[in-house]
Amino acid sequence: MSKVDVIILGCGPAGMTAALAAHEAGAKVAIVERFDRIGGTGAISGGVIWVPDNPRQRAAGMADSREEALDYFRALDHGDLVDETLVAFVDRGPEALAFLESAGALKVALLEGYPDYYLDRPGAKPEGGRALDHDLFALGELGEWAERITAIEEPKPMMLRETQLGGGSGVVPPEELQRRTVNNERGFGQAMVGRLLKACLDRGIEPILNVETKRLIREGDRIAGIEGMHEGKGFSLRARSGVILTTGGFEWDEDKRQTYLRGPMDAPASPPTAKGDGLALAMASGAKLGNMTQAWWAPTLVIPDNPWPGGEQRAAPVLIERTVPHSLMVNRKGERFCNEAANYSALAGAFHQFDPQTYDYPNLPAWLVFDHDYVERYPIGPRLPGQPMPDWVTRGESLVELAKAIGVPPGALAATVARFNAHAEEGYDPDFERGTSSYDHFYGDRSREGTAVTLGPLARAPFYAVEIRMGLLGTNGGPRTDGQARILGHDGEPIAGLYGAGNAIACPTGGIYAGAGGTLGPALTFGYIAGRTAARANA
């Protein structure tokens, strides 16, 4: 039976960071992945990393501090924060990023002007600085391993900061775009995963794919390895120091989702590999759980003709579409129910609103409604301005016709649009204050001024609608850890030899999505902490 010092389960950003951290601390590591692809949710994400007082921020002379960051989180706490893990993230996040940059596993830049999400709270940064974007990475540096990255068939030859999602124009000169295409250069999460993988390969750390871990091996009171199946054959691997769980969330496991998540959720934006494998292994080892009802929520759009390779329903977060002018969202009554431009994670609260009188969720289904001015100027899902409208978008020559087609009361929809239009012309939304925050403006049409970046009437026929579903980027509950990323048992004491990071654990920031990259910042930081802690276990 083979033996290493540290086994990492899961080959996403947290797992590869853990592998690098343990290796550089002198440990012999093995990284094991259940599926035949690498990167998980990180590979299909924007790749943004949120860390306060980070190295790029300091280099730019932007003021930040641990005290401001802690004040910010504590002002958002509704009882789900654990101080030890929160402090560990804030204190060691900059250290983790500096380590990854020095190891050649990260090359990032500021997302200029990208504000934190809750600007009314102390410690928030309206000018941005905590959110980081990736420089381009040429996948040819990975050789045949490039083909193993999740959704690599969908090229992203731009950096996020060049796109409207990152505050850019969305335009790259054709000759530069051609150069990137020829060199197979990628941005977004593909660049992040590519660099992390390259750093691992350069150190002789080759992921072992297609391993289904059935159980963790115990020696006395210590986790000392894994047993399972590898390509149809029995597989076992021993670890002198222990096992790190970085297998992602559990949103694609129907039983776990039904058992733990609060409120409806039927359209996850993550890959279907997030099945809670690490959660099951931790529970079998007696782990204490936390944050299980929470997730990285996001309203999503389902594109009917774009499933995952296995046939699973695919969905994408809705960001720009609900923020730009000439659009609004309504519920089944044909009424607005939120500030459409609010940050996606917090917006889940509006979709999860429960009416005890009707014993139902009144804001589901929800519809994004827009007019022909919108169609000429803005995207809807993968459809870009100027392209034909796909058949999954409902069309009506009038608001009455559209309302009938989507099953909402025509009179109510007409009244809602009339009220919205009147206030949009005045430049103020008294119902939900859309357009009053810096975040609202970031995803709006910045060729306009003031609240007009997001407020614009729906007046030009024909009118259109698409259903907005309740989705998520990933779950963020799982086994509790301490500040050293050691997984805790029911007695609150560490389970010897068991560590965790990423969406496989109870997130160090609870359910608080502090800003763009609020998932990856804690994931990379605790991957780094877990790798270092595990490497020291038997030193």
C-alpha cells in the first residue's frame, strides 16, 4: 500500500492550494479527484478572489486593515460567524496570496473600482481593492493536462476586468483577440485553475483522477488514509500526517440538498460534481457540522439547449441582465419584489420570502421583463446585442400579450411597468432604491450618468420575459474547523489527521458573501492553512 505524508481529496482551487502549501513545507503529497476533470466550480467561475488588505492592494497604496475587515464582517453577522475561523481568514489571507504568487500559482491584479457589497456597513470599501482578477494564462503550458480542466471547451480569452462583468468595455481589439486565441490564452477561473495546476505539475504533483473514496482509514483515533475504487479496481493510500477534504459542496446531491438547505433551490450554477463526498466522509468520522442551511445563493437563468455533458440541467448566474436599464423583475402577481440590481447572494432573501397566509413562496416563479430598447443594447444569457432572440425568450407585442404568455395578471404587470417607468424618468426608485449604491452602478450601463445607469423605462414594444430561477454558486456548509483548518468532532476537539477547506467545510465567513470573490478568498486561504497545518502534523 502506497504512503505519502498528506492526501488531498478534491482537485479544485482549495485542493491544489493545499497541495502546494504542504509540499513547500516539506511534505510528500498526493491529490486525488473523484472525477475525470480538474477545477470544479472554480474553473467555470469568474475566478475573482476577495481578500482584505491583500498584497496588490498594499502595492497600490490603498488603505485597509484587519480591524476594518473584522468590523465589516461583524456588522453583517446574524449569528453564523465563528470568531476563530473568521480571524484566521482575515489574518492569513494576505499571507496565502503572497505564497501563491511566489510559487507561481497565481498572477492577479486589482479589479479597479469594484466595491464591497454592503457599503452601509463599517469597514466596507466603496472604492474596491479587495477583489482580485487573474492575468491571462496560456493553456499550452499544461500539455495534455489542459484537456482535463472543467468546461475547457468553452474558451474565455479575456480577463474579467476587460469585460462588463469586471467594469471594462467588453471590447478587445480583433488582432489581440486573435493572438490570444492562437496561443490558447484564458482568463477568468480557467486562468486560476491553469496556473495552480501548472505549479503542482512543476513540483511533480500529478492529480490522480477517477478515484471514488469510499471511506477514511483510521489508525487508533487518527485518520491515516483513504480506501475506495480507481477505474474499477480497489484503491488505498496511506497518509502519515492526514487527509484534507476539499471536495466542494453538496448541492447536486438531492438527499443532502433536501435535508439541509433552507428555501427552494432548483437551478445550481455549479458543475454536477458537487455531490457532498467530503461531507459524507466527515460525518462518518464524527465531524461537527455548521452553516448547513446556507449557500452562495444566486438568481440563475437556465438555457434549455446547453446541458452539462452528462445531461444535467445547466444554469448561469444572472448579473448584468437584471441591472441594466429597460428591465425589471416581477413575481407571479406581476409585481416587483426587490431591488433588481442588488448583489446576487443577498438577493436570495427576496426569492426565499415565505407567505404564511398562502403557505407558499410568492416570488417564485420570477420573471425578468425587458423591452426592445434593452434587446438592442444589452445581452441576455449567451445572446449578445444584435443577435437573434432565442426561442427560450418569451415575446409579446404588448405587455398584455406578454403577461398572458408568462401567466401573470395583465393588469398588474401593466401597472407595475407604468409605475416603474414614471419613477425611472424621474431618476429615483422609491420602492426599492435601485441605483442608489455604488454596487448598483458597477453592473449598470456606465455610458449613462447617475441612476440612469440602471434605471430606464420599459416603453418600446415588443416586450420580452425570461424566467429567473433560484440557484447558487455552491453550498458553504459542512464540517466545522478551527483556525488551523483542523476538522472538529462533536466534542469540539480536532479529529486527528483530518483537515478541510473550500466549500467542503463550514465557511470561515459563515454565510456572508462580502464581495466579489467571497467564496474563493476563504477557500484559497484555508487550503493554504490546511496544507501547512497537515505538513507540520508529523514534522
